[in-house]
Amino acid sequence: MQTFKTKYPVFEIDGQSCIPKYMQVINSISYAIKKGELKKGDRIFSINEFSNEYFLSRDTVQKAYYILEERGVIAAKRGKGFYIQQTNIETKFRILLLFNKISNYKKLVYNSFIKTLGDNAVVDLKIHHSSAKVLEGFLSSGMNDYNYIVIMPHFYEDAADAYNLISKIPSEKLVILDKDPGYLDSNYTAVFQDFKNDITKALESGLSTLYKYNKLFLVFPKMVSYPPEIVTGFKNFCFQNNFNYQVIREISPLTEIESGTAFIVIEETDLVQLIKNCHVKKIKPGKDIGIISYNDTPLKEILIDGITVLSTDHAKMGETAARLILENRKEKIKNPFTLIFRKSL
């Protein structure tokens, strides 16, 4: 790939890409127009200038310019060169969307993201499974084929390697989703949860109700990775409000369930087992014990007359990320996170 600093936008032409070079020229100019870097009446490279700058054959550039002329995007002025003729063009973004895993909540983000983008983008969804090696494979094989790379950076065992890879993504292409590392040194776009402070503030909104319980349990899974900031935020809330608390790894059939306690449960398998244990011991959620589940779903609205949830707005997250891309806005936006009261508390 060759890039050069000129008075014109810097285009990316990748010799290793499977996309034909003439199409890369077309896409680069169209994308610069869509981003506002090229405006109506602006002069662009001549065929010879483009050829020399990016080490392309003259025929390759000429083919690209011919297609752009046919589309009415550029026009040649005799003796002066080529100029942008129209900016109201249909250019589809190519987006690489990298999730750490698939879940019901990720599907909400994805569906909202796709719906908001509409016909303006082609999106390739890949799963990196919180592995830096898998991430490296995706980025090394196709980074230059995409206008944007949208990534959920949930990495734990090899986080330093993963963030080093992410830091190499050009900031104008990078969109961070769900978890903002906070220390990436670039002006990237982000729509994120503040996992530590979100749980603290949300639980504080339900303080008057929580005070009827003498002990709080956070069920933080061992086998499935979640942001450790959740534990920190939970402990901060308990310290600040003088709650007796305990962090446990799972709910098993042998887990003791005592009246006057409340459970914050992240994994749905633990939620199901907790409800089973209550049923066996004839303990009534919302009366004898409290149950709060992470991440809202339609089922939780009706399960045992309604499960209280701590939840971000997943659909809002996908919609916001898509709008930032469509509007070419470089912002970092915290997604809403709330405690939704139902009868289980």
C-alpha cells in the first residue's frame, strides 16, 4: 500500500487487496467525496499525476476516471484537468464489524446497526472470541478493504496484544463499541458502556428498595469472561452504602438461598438455577429475596411476573454507532444504562 501527503486527500491503494486497482481508485475518490474531503468544483489529480503518485499504470487510472465520468461524478475541463462535478452520489461504506461473541444482546446491537445504515453500507460480521490472534488474522487479511472497522474490544488474557493491534487501525476508520479501553492514543469514534460506574449509579437509583435486604450477592461467572470493572463498581456501591456483600462464581442446586438477601446475576443459566432453587425452597422473589438480572430481554419482562434488570440500551448502541458513521462524526458517546424495576425486587 502506498500513501502520500499532497494537497489532495490521501488515498489508499493496496496492491495486496483482492479489489481491482481501478475499483480502489473509484472507491477512494467516491469515499473522499462522501466524507466532504472533496467538494464540487475541486480539482483532482490528472491521470498522469495519479499514476505517478500511487505507482499505477496509466490505463488503470484512465479506466477509473472513465467510469467516474460516465457516472457524472467528475468532468474534464480542456487544458485544466479533472474536477468534481457532483457530490450527491451513492457510495456504500464497507464495514468490518468485530464482535467478541454472539448473544441475544449482541443481536440487538447488530440488528439496530444494520437497520440504521440501511442501503448505505455493506457489513461483514466476524467473531474474534476475545482472542488477539484471531483479531490479528482479521485485520491483517482485510484492513485496507474497509472504510470502517467497528470492534467490541473485550479482551482479557491477551489484552495488551489486542490493544496494540487496535492502535494500528487508522483513527478515521476505527469505531469502538460497547467497551472503551480509554487509553488508545487516537481520535477514534466510540459508543460505550462505563462498566464500573454504570452499575454503581444504577444501584444507587434503587437504594431505598435495596435497603430492605441485609446482604447483596454478585454472581460473577468464572467460565464466561465479563468486564472485571463490573465487580469493582459493585464493591464500590456496597462500600459507599454500608452493604454486607459477597461475590460468588455461580448458582448451583446447592447454593444457599436465604430470606433477606438479594442476588445480581449476569449469566442467564445462573438466573434460571436461582429461580429453580427459590421454587424448591418455596422462597418468593420480590418478597423473601431480591433478584436483579443483567441485560434486559422481552422474556425477563414476564418471567415470574417480571425480573428487575440492570441494562444498557443495546438497540440504541447500534443505532448511535451507525449514525456516527453516516454523519462522519468523531465523538465518544456513553450509552444509557439504567435499573429497570419489576416485581423480583
